[in-house]
Amino acid sequence: MNDRFFSMLLFVRVGRTGSFSVAGRELGVSQPTASRIVAALEKKVGTALLTRTTRGVTLTEAGVDYLVRAEAILAALDEADHAARGTGELRGTLRVVTSSSSAVRGILPRLSSFSDHHPNLRIEFILTDQRHDLIGDAVDVALRVGTLADSTAVARKIGVIHRVLAAAPSYLEKAGVPVTPTDLQNHTVIVGPAGQGLEGWTFRKNGKAMSVRVEGRFVLNGTEGATAAAVAGLGIISAGHLGCLAELQSGALVRVLPDWEMGSADVNVILPAGRVAKPSARAFADFIASEFRKLPETWGKPDMKSVLGPTRGAGGFTPTQS
């Protein structure tokens, strides 16, 4: 890679990490050298791209625009190198954004085969349950559950997450077991990302719908935290089945109102629009799609109680049938 491309790559890493030292370590140069290279790039461009203070480094307005354009150029260069090698080997850095629950329960346990096959690929995970600016934050691949707000993105549906109600046995022993959705109005409810919408939860059974207004005593913006709260016996949680599957199968949580459906949400893998997708981004998207296709889409439906473990009815635990 010539000096100009290296300068751009170094600038991008400084802009993303906010540190000359970190970017320098990643690319094998010292902090003073990294600072000098970026300063020379700014001189060539003709404007300041970074603001330097004792607190750190931030992008100027011109720097934000230059960073996005530079990343597009570097992605195209990466594509050319990848095509020329013809080996399928992936290199560089891949930025992936997903929820902490999707990463912990869906991606990371299955990542070793992909990682072993591409030892020179560095993967940065941004774990958040909030929407992310894919273009502005240079995200290469996103995994999202639910309605897609950005219609310009390139999205591929790879699965379905079904919502379930669950609670710890200790909570149900103390507070009683709901028999119908309306009983939830007399229970403590934990609200996480999958259960947002305190205006009401909608249930369906035998073709009939019922909406129940609930008030969350505990509101968490992350599925992992909401699941932990439920395991601790703090109340009843509404969550996507993958967000509490391990706890349901171990018995730490049991399903509540298992004969009522609560709907589902699509799982999409997304490549940002407006720039050439990296070879690593396309390969990772294909890998994740393949792994999610191995998961039964029917998990979480009432007719799949045996997959999710024991349920709790008015009369106590219902034995699992295989």
C-alpha cells in the first residue's frame, strides 16, 4: 500500500478510535509517527481533519466527510486486492453492529469456524440495542431484529424471533401463575427491548386477539439485563425466544401463558447502502445467514414447548413431552 493510501488508512483508524497511539499500534507505527503522517495528509488535503486537545482527538466537520469518503476508497481497494488474490482470504478490519444478546447468544458461540478460516481478519463488534448510523459510524455489517427504518440499506431476512413470556419459578411461587393475559395487570412486569410498547401487549389464541395494558416496574434497554432481572425473580419478562432460550432450557426461567402467541420479529442482516461492500462484509453476512438458517424458525411457538423447556400453568409445572 503506497504512502497516500496508508495515510488515509491511518487517518481513518485515528478518527474511529480517537487516538493516535491506538491507531499507530494497529498499523505498526509509533504515536509521533502517526501524528506526523496525519498532519502531512491534512496539509495535502488543505484543511484540518482532526481537532487535537489534551483530552483526545475528534473529527472536524471536514474530517467526518473525508473519513466516510476515505473508507469507501479503502473498501474498493480491499475489493481489488481480494479479487487479485483469488484465494478467498479475508484481511483488514470488519465492523459489526448488533445487540449484545444477538452477539452473546447468536453470533459469538458460532464464530470460531469463520474466524479460524480467516486468521488475518480483525472483527470489531459494536454491541448496542439502539439503532446505529451505519454509514456515519463505518459499520460494515449489521444484524437487526424488528422493523427496518432505513429502506436504502441492503437487507436480507435470515430468520424469525418469536416473543415469549417467562418468569423465574421463585417469582411464580410468590406471585402466582397468570392464567389469562388479563392476569398480567396484577403482576410485576419487566420490560426490555423486545417488550417495548407499554401501551399494551397483544396476544393471540385460536384466531382471536387480546390486548393488555401493562406497566413495567423494571424497564431495561438491553435484553441481557432484562433476562437477568427475570432470573433474579423480579417479575415476568417478554423477550425474544433466543434472548432467554438457555434460561428456559435450564429451568432458570419457565414460560408463562405458553398457549398464547405474542407475535414475532424478522431478523435481518444488513449491508449499508452508498458504498461498496467489503469482501469481508459479504462473507460475514453469508456466514451469519447460514448459521441462522440452522436454527428452527418455529422456536417460541406454542407447538414447540419441548424445545423451550418446562412451562408453568395454573396447576404447576407441565412435564416436557418429546
